[in-house]
Amino acid sequence: DPRTGRIGSRSAVSRKLANRSVVHMVTSDPRACGSDRRILAVDADYPGIMIIDPLDARLVAVVDMPARIRRLVFHPTLALAYVVYEAAGTIGVWSWPRCEAWTRGSRPPAELSHFATMPPGTSDDAINKPTALLLSADGMFAYTCTRTAFFLPTTANTSKIGVFRIGRLGAATPIQWVDTGGYNTRECKLMKHQDQKMLF
């Protein structure tokens, strides 16, 4: 309630794996507004994106995913979303129409392509679990954070921050790999200071 600051309690349950759902993230489509606004819950174990009406917690739709997921990030200017495939070590590039459009019968979201979050030549046996994807405000660059181990000491590769240039249609081209010196990179934050971008 905006007048009192108090919150109510409602719940939405997916139709599959209700007892094993692991919701890593909750967000909303920044392009929707008013009564068409939807909550998007990233369910890692479904795996899928649950589309929820915030007024009554009704499950409007589910977008099935091909692999375990962790994050959903919308492009600031294009009708695209980026899905972090945690288990596969990749990022999916998805066409993503406004929720109010495709839930009413038009074309639903669909994967267009995907890209790796570790440099070429990384062993297939290496742990490669992307945990975050950040986009610059203009949508021209993307940054990925990846963990490569869970416990120390370890002989695993140290985790890398991937820097990508985003093309006109949303595809990503790697332009730099930055070694963090660490392993269990769980979260990153992109900040702007004067004319510089800083990643933590």
C-alpha cells in the first residue's frame, strides 16, 4: 500500500516442479506499464520464466527454457532479452515482445542465438557458471561474470569477466577477457564515474 508502506501476501506456483522451484531472480518488463505490467520470475529448476499478474498473483504464462537459468536482462532499446544459462555456460539472446502483446496471441519470445561466457579454448571439463550479465545504458556493451569453482584451494581456472560488443540485432562479439584472480564470482555491479565505467 503506497499510503502505509505495508505489503500483502500472495503466491504464484508453476505448473511443474512446484516442490523444486528455485527462483533466482524477479524482475519486470521495463517497456510495459499500467495494468499490463507483469512480474517475471526466473525459475532455475523449471527451467523457465514465469509471467505473473502482480494484482492477483495469477500465472499468466510460462516461457520454457532449454537449460538451467539464472538471470533475465532486457536490452534498453531493442525488443530483446538476454538469458543467463547457468548450467550451459552461455547467454541466450531472445526476441522478447512486450508481455501484453504476446500473452494475447501474438508471437511469443524465442531464442535467436547464444554466446559463451569463457574464452575460446577453455576446457569442456572446466566449471563455467555465469552468474550475472550487465548491459551498458546505451545497450552497446555487455559484461558477464562467471564462477569457475566453489571451494578453495583449487586448480580451476580463475573466473573471467567477458566484455562484448552488442550488434544492431543484439548479437554479442567478445572484445576482451579480464581475469578476476578469483573463482566464486557471484555478483557484479556496473557503475559510471565521470566518463568511465567501473565494474565491481
